[in-house]
Amino acid sequence: MLQILFTNQLALGCTQAAAAAGLALLVMLIARTREIHLERETLVALLRGIVQIIVVGSLLLLLLRGPAWTTVLLLAAMMVAAAATSARRAAGVPGAFRVSLAAIAAGAGTVIALMTWAGVIDTALTSLVPIGSMLISNAMNTNSLTLHRFRSEVEAHGGLIETALALGAAPQRAVAPYVQASCQASLIPALDSLNSLGIVWIPGLMAGMLLSGADPLYAAIYQFVTIAMMFAAAGFTALLSSLLVRGQAFSPAEQLTLRPQAAALPGGSRSGSK
Amino acid sequence: MLRSLKLFKTHRQALPRLAVSQGPQFSPSFLRASLLQTSSQEPVRTTGKQSYSAEPRPVLQTEHLSRIVSATRLVDDVSISVRAGEILAVLGPSGAGKSSFLRLLNRLDEPTRGTVYLAGQDYRQLAPRELRRRVGLVTQTPFLFPGTIADNLRFGPRQRGEDLPAETIALLLEQVGLAGRAERDTATLSGGEAQRVSLARALANSPTVLLLDEPTSALDDEAKAEVEALLGQIVRQHRLTCVMVSHDRAQAARLADRVMFLKGGRLEKIGPAREVMHVADTLH
């Protein structure tokens, strides 16, 4: 319908963006009637999203004919941004940014490097950057879930963890069940993506390839390739971030320091101080 | 990334070596022997340099022990000493810092100032795991691990690579009144039973000091009386040095040799139970 009204692609894009954002806002308003308050976060996220993607679009336009190292630089910058986003989600976990950066860079970076080396990902900027960014954003989601789950598991099981410590257990041993749980839980979305591929969703990359006229069978196979790479990156990231974050919950004297904020105040909990 | 990995490594290095308790005094056979022993021979023997000839050597001693969290003095300059085989009750109004004080004694929290001496040794020189093996804790709510009662009892020794023999498990369970129930799932236990398991689990580590944080306050009256009687009996039998937080003065009077009274994190009074209870009454 919109295509009839606009001949200019940019104007069309803006209107389409407005329509999509409007729908997102509508959902937010409906959520509000159910006492689920997402207004601020949704608005900020929408605005950020559009500004960021436009900036990236312009950058891509500029970098299209740039030297090869710009690709590496761009991917590195994406990893830092992903780590910062993830770390915000894990507020209260000490060293969340460092853990996130290490896990995302190693998780997504390994897969990108290996697959580029093997020739699965084309070295052209127009291919490496979008696919790399998908892997990074997937690693970021997994990392956020790992950290978030780890924090809530540890906060919910402080009594058991301290009991294990009080019995002479090493911190690693005391949190082992929760490290495992957060690692497993964070991989559920990546696993589901793999399971439901093609049935529930035809992902962006394949859609894009189809739109640009690629062979549908190759587009389909390549989509599987990217989802499998995403899973590999997610798996690496989850393993790393759960192992790295484990050390962040304890002091050098093997005391559980990652505790609910309320417990830090006297009388906030029976278990006493922070 | 490198920095983070390095931090992680440093943290691991900061962790002490694994427990060094391979000596005969901690072996299960010793535990078994000590469990069977009921004679009143000299309690814990200490071999430090600075031994006092007149008084029994303090097993546990706090020196200006303080913990301050965001400008709140949870524990404020508490210096006490507990003699071998003694039961010291910690009393005080809620929020007085009783539990905070107890958590400092096995270093579950870090003192902001001051320290604790365990058999004359500054506990910061001990590996936390070894310290916590020697200073057992029974919490108000028993946090039992999923699995059987026996699994819970084996947990402590297993951390040091020791396997608690079935006879020792049977003996410990007999002592806490749960004979023959080693294979019961902990999910099916009543509050009183769970607290008994928690006690047996702490004992399985052969501690020299036992910390009790309101061990009966989460129980119903009947279980409370049973567990209290059991505690008194076990602490004497194992010749444990014991620090017990309580809000129940009558209980403190029944179990404790001495009582300390905390208020606003500060030590108000310490002395024989009868004496301090009187002071506490006049404070209100």
C-alpha cells in the first residue's frame, strides 16, 4: 500500500519505519493496561535502534570501498558495543563489562575467524560485516541471558551457596549448579532457532538473499550455515561467560559478595550484611 | 578480554591451596573415636607458643572485630574470647548484629577492622576452606542440598577428597536421632529433622568450633525442645567450643556457660549467664 504512495526509497523507508514503530508503541500501550510498564524502555530502545541503524547504514555506505582492516575495526567496535549493552543488563554483577567483552569477543570472534578462514564467510565487507554482526548480536543475547540468569540463581540460592562455603567448599564448587543452569538456560533461544528454522521463521538473511534474487535452495542452505554458526558462537559465549562470571560472585577470601541489594542493609535479610 | 581472563586467574590464585587437613586428627577414624568417647579428658589440645598456664587457652578470640557496611556499624569493636569446650550465647535485640557477628567468625563476611584468632592464629592466615572446616555453622533455616541425608553428610569431607565411611554416617545419624535414615531424600524431611541433618552435616567435618545461628527458632515448640536438648548433648559429647546466637534467654540460660549481650553492634556485657541476663533486664 505504501509503495504506491512513495516513489522515493528514503521517504518510503521513513514511513515504513514509522508504521513499524507505531505498532511497537501500540503493544507497549496494551502492556501498560496490564500494569506492565515498558514505556520508557521501549521508547528509548526504538529511538536508539533507528538512530544506530541509520548511522551504521551510512557507515557501510562509506566503508564499502574501504581497505580490509576497516572490517576488523568495525567488528571490534560492534563487540565492544555488544559487551556494553550486555553488561547493562547484568547490573550488580561486578566486572560485567569485562566478562561480557571477553565472552563475546572470544565466542563470536572465534567463529568469525574460523569460518572466514575456511571460506564459509566471504571476506568482502558487505558479507563479513552483516554476518559477523549477526554472530556478535547472537553472542550478546546469549551472554546477557547467562549473566542475568546467573545473578538471579545466585541471589535466590545464597543460603545454599554459603552453606556449601561454610562446609569448606571451593567457590567454584558452591556455585557449580547455578553456573550450569545459567549456561543451559541461555542456550535455549539459540537451540530453538535451530529447531524451528524454516518452520516458524524464515530469517532475515535468507529473506534478503531471496529479495536480491539468489537461488532459493542456496539461500536456504546458507541460512542454515549462519544459524549453525550462530549456535556455535552462542555456545562458546555461554560457556565462557558462565565460567568467567563465576569468579565475580566471590571475594578473594571466598566470601559470597553477589547478594541481593536488600541483604546489604542491616535487617534487610536474616543472612545479615553484604 | 585479556584483562578479564587475567583477573579471573588472579582470583583463582588468591584462592588458597586445598585443605591441608590430612593429619590423623581429622581422619574419619578419629572422628569415630571421638564420637564414642564420653570421658571428660582435657579438651582441645593446643600447641601454640604463647600458651597461658593459668587459664585454659582461648580457642576462639576476637580482637576489635568490626564490620561496617555503608556507614552502618553492624559489628562494632567486639573483643571476646571463648575457652575450649565453652558454650557462649550471643543475645540482643533484633538488628543488634548477632548474626553479623557470627558470620565474621567463620569469615563468611570480611571484618572491616579487627580479626579473629583461632587457637591463637590469626584466621586471615588460614585458607578460608580450612578455617570453615574447623569452624562449623548451623544456620537458622537448614539449607540442605538436594539428594539424600547421606549425600549431605558426605559433602564436607568430599571437598577435601575424603569419603565419609558409612559407619561414620550411621553413627552421626544415630547421635542426632535419625538412625537408619541415611538414604532418605532431604525433600521429605520435617523442619526438626532437617535441622538435625544440618547439625550432623556440620559435625561430619570434625570441627573444633561450632557456630549456631538461632538453631531452633524456625522450629515448632516440640521440635525446638528436642533439638535444643540434642544440641546441648552433642556439643558436650564432641567437646565442641560453641558460639550460639539466640533470642531466647531461657534457652541461653539452659545451654550456655557464658552470655554476651550485643546492642547496636557493640558488646554491652559478657559474663556468666545469670549475671548478664540480669543486666539485660535492667537495660529494658
